[in-house]
Amino acid sequence: MEKNGDRLVFSVNGRHLALPLASVERVVERPRVYFLPGGRPPLMGVITHMAEPVTVIDLDRLFGAKTGSAAPYTVVIARAGGKIVGLCAGAAGGKPSFLWSGDLRGAKPGPAAGKYISRAVELSGRIIEELDCSSLYDEISDLLSRPENMKGPAEGG
Amino acid sequence: MKVPIGYKFIFGFLAVVATAAFVPGAVDVISMPEWLRTPLGVLVAMVIGLIIGAVFTKGFTRNFTHLTRMAQRISRGDLSSAETERLGAKFFPDETTELEEALVLVFTDLRGLVGHLKDTVKKLAEAQETLNGIIGKGHETSSEVAAGTGRIFDGALEQSRHVENSSVMVREVAEMADSAASKVTDTANASQKVNVMAHRGATSATSAIEKMEAVFRGIEKSASAATRLKEKLGDIPKILDVITHISRQTDLLALNATIEASKAGEHGRGFAMVAEEVRRFADNTSRSVEDVSMIVRELKTEVEHVVATANEGTASVREGRDDIRKIREILGGITDYTSDVAEKAGVVLSLTQKQKAKAEKTAVAIEEVARIARENLSSTEAVDRAVERHGAAIEETLDAAKKLSALSDELNGVVANFKL
């Protein structure tokens, strides 16, 4: 985690997930997320941002919550390199908060990183895990490219 | 012509003497031996004297024999046919003739007396039988009277007890009547008070009804106002939705502004703080909207409750108006009724006082009856004693009747000895 970078923090299924503000392009609210053929949870669907389609993934489902987000959907559009992905954490995450770089000076290294997590720190007793947008995008790509997903939702069961 | 017996004896004696004197001379007239003349003269004189003496004697003894036979018949009680055996007429009646007449009179009187006595004995026997029957009936009647007297005594005793009980009950009734009169007086007074209070109540109720009419109108206006308030409250959530939407958009805008300010580095730090303030403001707005929304929901619930209550109140008002009309009618009826009750209570009071006076008189009369019953009881006891004495007298009469019957039988036996 970069020491001077500010973070946008979500609470998802009891976990605190952080995203570098530099990678956050916009936080938008949409009344609905359009269904994407082959899309299955945690893949929610697709929205448009600045005339560009953005695939949205449900962080609640991704991190083990039994229920997904509900409308209106608050989607954080993140960009890593040339990859753009929408992260929706509307069900239990509440409103995102900020973690400023100054606040991270007293952070201690956290436990080992897990899937979709690039690193973790411990701050004031909280474990803050930083999301790896590239791996999320790869996951989306993987989900969409699976042969069973190509048959459509009715055939995939 | 009556010639006493003594004269007849003297005449007979003289005839005998004459015979004795003159017969021997007559014999001398007759031619017979001398020596024969004296004995023959004595003999003729004795014969003639005997004949004359016999004639006189027979004349005397015949009468005495006849009289003796009559007396013997009388003594035997044979009183039949006295006239047929009379001596017959005499040329020279004497004492025997008078004695015969006296015996005939005795015979006749005795015959009549015995006949009368027989009739009397017969009647006495009949009377005795009748008396025995009467005494028997009297005895039975006395027994029945004694039994009846006993029952009367028992009845009188029971009557006395009942009268005593009745006296006690009548005294209690009199006391109850007194108590009832007192209570009826209280009731009459209470009825008057109730009547006055009912009239006051009717007046107050009429006033209350008019005020309730005003209340009903107020309730109807309140119901209408509550309905309008409910309609107006229905608009508030739409406004809150707009505010919420604006707040969320503001929050989102502030969030993005913060992100952009962060990307601007140190130059954007102040803007980020302002954006954060805006976000908190939006957040506060959102919470306030939620609070307002919650309050509006509660208010809506309350208003709906008020509307429902008002609607129910309106329905109740309609029913209440009907009830009020009925209450007015009932109050009118109640005031009429209480007036009627007060009037009747006065009548009842008057009747109760009369009843009390009658009960007291009845108690006095029952006391008098009780006194008479006690006297009757005493009289019944006296009658019982008299009946006992009467029974004893009947027993004595019965004994006397038995004795009389025995005497009658005995007399009958005596009289039976006489033949008529």
C-alpha cells in the first residue's frame, strides 16, 4: 500500500476493503445494472460511464455475502492501467469513507494477502485490505470467458 | 129398714125363749100321755129353738161367710165379678150389709186402683224402656259430648296458640307496616327528590345534549380536517423522496469531488475538506430526511389512526345523534315517569299510613280475639268439667233407671197377682 496514497474504504461482509483514490475514476449511482449475457454472481452486469461500457462486479457476493446489492446501485468505477471495472458494494457496505495517506503513517503490516487482495495493513485495530483491481478484472474476464457462461444463463443453470 | 145385728140376736133370743116358754103349753093341748108331755114339750121347744137358732145363725154366718170369701178374694187379688156375687136385697139390712157395700166399694176402688196401677205399670215399663233408650242415647251423647268437648278443648287450645301466633304475627305485621310506612315516607321523599333531580337532570341533559351537538359538529370538522391532513401527509413522502434523492446526489457529488480533490494532491486538499463538509452536510440531510421520514411515517400512522377514529367517531356521531334523540325521548319519559312515581309514592304513603292504622287496629282486635280465645279455653275447660259431671249424673241416672226398672218389674209382678 502506498504510504502517501489516499484510499476509498468499503465495508463488505465484515471486511474493510480499500481502493486507491488514484484508481477511482468516479462513483456513480444507477437505478439499474443491465444484464450481461453469461453474467453470473458475483458478476452483476454492465453500466455505461462516459459512453464506455463498464462491467460491474458485486463485492458482497464476491466476498461471501448471501445477499447482493440492491437498487439504486452505487458503483465505484475503478481503472487500473487500461482496465476499467465497476465495483458495487451497496448491500452492507454502507457509504464509502476515506482513508487519507496521513492516517496510514501509524499503520502496521497486516496478515498475508488473499484472493483479489494486493496487500493488508492494521490500523487502530482494523485490518484494511487493498483491492487488486487487475485481479478483479481478470476474474471478470475469466467469468465471462468460461464455456458454460457462453451458453447463457438459462442453459448454465 | 136397718136392723142392727144386736137387735136381731135379741129377737132370736126372745124367739127361742118364747118357744121354750110357749111350746110346752102347746104340747099340752095335744092328747098324749102325761109323762110324755114334758119331755116332748122340752124336745119340741129344743127343736124349735134349734131351728130358730139355726135360722138366725145361718142368716148371720151366711153374710159373714160371703164377706169373708170376698175379703179372701181381695186378699188373693181376685177382683173379678164383684157385682154378681152380691148377697141380694134384704128386708132387714144390718151391719153386714154395710160391710158388704163397703167391701164392694173397696173391691171396686181396689179394682179400679189395680187397673190404673196396671196401666201405670205398663206405661211405667214403656217409660222405663224409653228412659233406658234416652239414658243410653244420653250416655252416648254424653260420651260424644265429652269427646267433642275434648276436641273442642284441643281445638280451643290450638286456636289459642294460633291466635297467639297470629297476634305475634299481626304485631310483627304492624311493626313491619310501621317500618314500611317509615320507608315509604323515605321513598316518597326520595321520589320527590328524584323527581326534582330528574327534572334538573333533564335540563342538564338537554344542555349537555346541545353541547354534545356542538361536540359532534366539532368531531365532524375534526374528521374532515384529519382527512385533509392525511391527504397532505401523503404528499410529504414525495417531497422527502426528492430531498433524499438530492441528498444522495449531493453526497455522491461530494464523494466524487473529494476523490478529484485527492487526485489534485496538496492543491486539492482544501477542496477535499470542503467537499467532505458538503458530504457530511448531505449525510446529515439524509439522516434528517430519514428522521423526518420516520416521523412522517409515525405521523401518518397516527393521522390514519386519527382519521379512522374520526370516521368511527363520525359514525358514532350519527349513532349518537340517534341516541340523543332517543335520550331526549327517554328523558321526557323519565321525567314523566318520576312525576308519576312521585305522585304514586304519595298515594302509597297515604295507603301505607292507612294500612299502618288498620294493622294497629287489627293487632288490637287480634289481642281481643286472643283474650276471648283464652276465655273460651277456660270456658271449654269448665264445659269439660260440666260434661264430666253430666256423665257422672248420667251414670247415676242409669243406675237409678236400673233400680227403677227393677222396681217396675217388681211392681208388675205384684200387680200381676191381681185379677180383674
